[in-house]
Amino acid sequence: MAEKTGADVLAQQMREEGVEDLFYIMGGPIVGVAGAAGDLGIRTIDCRHEQGAAMAAHGYARVKRSPGVCLAASGPATTNLLTGIANAYLDCAPLVALGGAASLRAYDTDAFQEYDQLSMAQPVTRWAARVHDGDRMAEYFNMAYRKSQGPKPGPTYLDLPGNALYDRMEEGTAWFPSGGQRPSRPAPDPGAVRDAIELLRNAERPIVISGSGIFWSDAASELREFIDTARIPFFTTPQGRGVVPEDHELAFTAARGQAFREADVALVVGTRFNFIISFGAPPRFANDLKVIQIDIDPSEIGHNRPVDVGIVADAKVALSTFTEAAKAADLSTSDGWIARLSESDDSHRQQTRQQAESDDSPIHPLRVANELVNYVDRDAIFCVDGQETLNYGRQWIPSYVEGARLNSGPNGCIGTGIPFAMGAKVAAPARQVVAFVGDG
């Protein structure tokens, strides 16, 4: 009977899960993993630095809507993954990081590259584990792949000691779990939905704030249907842009500050009350703002600020339910509120346009952003990296489709632009991908 190694078992489970691409740098003891993956039809993409491999996998995930997978050799190669892993952790992006490690048989002997990589990874992952035996590689990869996807997405890490990768076993010894399975979608509590709709029905100045949870839940069409039904102005967090086209009649991105300050009810779905939206606190928001929060992660409900209605549910299911309830309640937003935001949006855009179209020398960064807007396709993917480029890109470069906006995220990690663009292009080879890079 034919034999398999632990590396073969791992690669076979990758294929079972539907993994199509693997970002890595060759080295020991993971040489066999990359080779076996390639033999099974998984495209192996050799990067120039392990941090870049992790970031490329992160960018890939944000376009593909499935976990990116990266692989590194032992020791410093795996520690090089950590910045990319931490970036994905704060960004709540699904990533599976695989790190080769010194053989367990050599532990506590001062063997080559012997130190505790697992403990390094644990604080910046949703789940991390060490595979002790080659015949359990498939089981552990299945767990890592599933756990990276939620309920709150994020990176997972598997530590792969050399002895487990080199283990030999007879065909049929290893167990291969069924891959590609996703958990069920939790639905909202009907009573909470009624309370939320009542708040929105009585609101004079409602807004919707959505985040990248809409993308991970594949809820873009449901969000748009709810907005069209209730006619509520909407705003997104930077990483969640494009789920509704930003030339929609209720998109007032340049009036964001005014909308946040003046809103009396906010429906917040699929995003966290973190620094990106000033923790939902005054003076960014009104003292008496009433908040409806929808999140699949119970720990996010009421985190950093109290909420009036908290709903633990999947965004796709919740928004579909909200739309039906909004129709039944004949929910609609004041034309005066919409007109006020539209006027503010137009005024701010006109001021910014003067710089975006200016012929002054030296060239203004907004002019660069404007030239990019004039050049690219509607579904182009922008990977914006840096501090000032991030600021000007946010102001002037719109997003019209989901998965079209990648930036350094809550970690503020400069250096993501090129690897994000590489990962995005692998995920969507037919689309234009632009890296807009520059700091200070």
C-alpha cells in the first residue's frame, strides 16, 4: 500500500477545503507541503518575504471572500509572518498561517531554530495549535480553516514541527474531514427587530453605518434593499466600502461628519465601535443618539458604548428581516434630512474638487487621486497604503463594488500596499488593481 507523509495529508486537506492559492517562501521543513500542494493543483505563489506572503494572503481574502493561506519555514521565517498575522487579526480578516517548526523530538536540546512559535502566535490569532502527529494534519487544517471564518473572522495559526510533516503512514490511515462547510446563519430575535423598527419609525434623522461584516456575510444586496426600502442615508467604514455603490442617491460620503453629529438614531451593522468611528461617542456623535447594533459576535454588542437595541445575528439574515419589517411598517425617512445631507455633501465636494482638479505645482495629492479615478474601471480594486495617501484616497476615490477597497486597516500598518495588490490580483485576475502608496 502507498505511503503518505504528514505534508501530503496537509496538502490533500487544503484541496478538500477548496484552497486554490498558497502564498509562501520555500524552506525547511515545509518544502514537501508546497510541493504536494502544487501537485494537487493548488497554485503556489513564491513571495519575497514572509511578511509579504501573509499580507498578500490577507489582501486575497478581502477580495475573494474566503480565507487566504500562507506558509513559512521554521524560525525567523515564521516570526516574519507575525506582522501580517497581527494586521489580519485587528482587521478581522480570515487567514490561515502555517509555520514550520523544529522537530518536537529535539525540544529542550537547543536544536536549530528551537523556540516557542506557538506562544508567539496565540495573542494575535483567533485560534492557534500545534500538530504533533502527521496523521492529524487534515483534522487540524480543517479546524484552522473553519475557525478563521467566524463567527468573527480572523487569522488562525498551525505550528508544524518537522517530525509531524515528515511522518510516514499507510494510505487510509489519516482522517479527512469534509471541507468547505460553513456554519448556519443566526437569525435576529423578532422582538428586537420590532423594537428597532419602532426606533427608526420615530427617528427624524436616522443613518445606517455598516462595516466589513457586510462583505464577509455576503449581505451587500440585502443592505442595498433595506436602504432603498427605508430611504435611510448610509455610511460605511473604510474597509467596508463599495457594498453599496457610492454614487447611490443616499450616499453622502462628504457629509459624514455632519451626519454623525446630527443623527438621532443609528443602525450599526457588521462593524465595531472602535476608534474608526470614534467609539460611537460624543462629540463625534450626539449625546442622545439612540443606537441599534447588529453583530454576529455577542461580545461586540454594547462594547465601548451602550446600545438601545442589541441584536446578535448574521448581517445577511438580519437585513433581510429588517427589510420585510420596514415594508410592513411603511418606514420612510424625512425628505428634509436627506436634502440637508445632500446639500452638505455637494458643498464639501465642490471645495475638494478645486484641489483635485488644480494645475498647481507642486502637484496636490488629491490631483493624483483624481487622475486615478479618471483612469480606472468602475470595479477597480484600490490598495491604499500610507498616511496621507490614505487620507486623500478616502476623500476622493469612490468605491462602487464590494471587495474593491483595501487599506492598512485598524493596525495602521504601512507596507501593505504592494502585497495587498498582489493578493487582490491573484484573487481577481480580470479586474484592475491599483496600489496607491505614499506616506507623510
